Amino acid sequence: MKTKQIKNQMVIYQAANGAIELRYSSENKTFFAGMNQIADLFGVQKAAISKHLKNIFASNELSFKATVSKMETVQIEGERTIRRFIDVYNLDAIIAVGYRVNSKQATRFRIWSTGTLAEYVTKGFAVDRRYIQKNYGAFMEAVENIRHLLPEGSPIDHASVLELVSTFADTWLSLSAYDKDEMVTRGATKKSVALTAEQLQGAFLSFKNSLVEKGEATEIFGQERSTGSVTGIVGNVMQSFGGKSVYASIEEKAAHLLYFIVKNHPFVDGNKRSGAYAFVWFLNRAKILDRSKITPPALTALTLFIAESDPKNKDRLIKLVLQLLKK
């Protein structure tokens, strides 16, 4: 493993798999390296790096101005402190050189880089297995099990799958509990929060008006397909039996509100957006909305999964939402 430092701040080296790795301080905040560092990285002489960089700039593969910077070096010679400025090259230049150099280390880099690129092309993402370590198998199992919630040929992309997996990572990296049906089945927040069809329709109207003003919706957005559709959904969410709520917790009510609006298509247009809005609106109304968990990307991914899911997986989708809301 080759290492080199500038002002004892930044280190650049090549991992065993060929990946370029850089370590830098918060003071420098840079991914630049000098020719000597790049030469050490790929196991060749400095002259070879200089030749390749000249060709890269001469062919306009990269812009010299955008790629090269100056860095001060400090060297003690006897009793004198010598300060010099050297050219340093950004990560784009380092990678470009790596594809031109003829050495074993450069070959390892190209193999690693090509494999990473192939993973992006075929999967839509690449995973650094070192950081997942022993949990890599569980992580990929999580991705696959999430995807199994969807009908074959679903248009949901891998980015949405990963968004959900990353959202649940703190409590749900392995989905063995999912397969064993051991996920959360009840919410924790037991308190009374009123929800009537009139209140929800008023919230929908405000939401629609804001979208129309921004040019993100038309007048047909949020129009009921048939009179009483929203009333029916609210009735289902707030129903009781024997004097007790069927969905006892706020989390269960919110999860079913999201599911019913998205899957029952009560509106001519805007069912997914309306479902997501109602979900967040109700949680906020109950004062349990955690914006660190219910991020816009996570909510979008979750809503898309519900929309595309097989109805036979309803209970599992509800558990998925409850797991997200778990405190």
C-alpha cells in the first residue's frame, strides 16, 4: 500500500482491490494530489505521470484550469524553512491517469473501476461491501425482499428500493423478521385525535390550491371519483368495534389512511400525492411527525411501493409503514 502526505494532512493510497482511497482533513477539504503521490499510487515513475497528464490536457479530455490547483509545501533544509507551491491534480485527473498507466497497480484500479461501473449500469447502484461488512448478505436480502412486495414487472427502480432500505437501516437491516412475520404490528401512540371527512377534505383543498398556484396540478386534482369516497375512507380508518377503535394507535390510523387513499383511488387525479399528504398531515396533527424519518425521498418511495404493491400484501405494507414510524 503506497502512501504520501502533503503538509501531513492528506493521504492517498490504493486499497487491495484497486480502489483509490483518499484521507483528508477538515482543514484542507480537498481531493487533490501531487505528481509524486499519483506516481506512488499507480507504481510508476513521476515522468510517466507527467507525460500522461500532458496528453490528457492536450487532447482536451480534461480542462487544465478546472483540474489543477496550487498547494503549498513546507520543507526544512538545515535551519531554513523552504516554502514551495506545486501543481496538484483533482480526482478526475487521477482517474484519467489510472486508465492510461501501464502497471499492475493501475490494472487493479481499472478492474475495480470497471466492476463498480458495471454494478451501476446493471443495478442502478453500487455498494461498498467493506462498510456493510458482515451485514452485506442481510443488506442484499433486504433489497430483494422489499422488491418481492411488488408484482413482477413493476416500474419501481432500485433507487427507490435502496431509499426504503436505508430509511429502515437503524432497526431493520435484516428482513428475517419480515419473513417470519415478526415485524411491528401495532403502533405505540395511544391518544385521541379527531379525524372527520370534512377536516380531511379541507386539508386536501388547501393542498390542491397550493399545487395549482405553483403550476403543479390542474383543477381535476383531488376531485372525487364518486361522492362519499373520502368519507368512506375516513370511516374505515376511524371505525370502532365493541366501543374500541379497530386501529388503536395513531400510527395504525396514519398507515391505513395512506394505504386506502393510494390503493382505493378515491380521486380522478392525485391519489398518490394526496395519500402522502394525508399521511404527513395526520401525523403532524397528532404531533408525532418525525421529519428525520419521514423524509421526502422516503415518503415518495414508500408511496410508490404501496401504489405498485399486490393487494394480497396489504398487511405487510401496513407493517412496513408501522416499522418506519417505530420510535
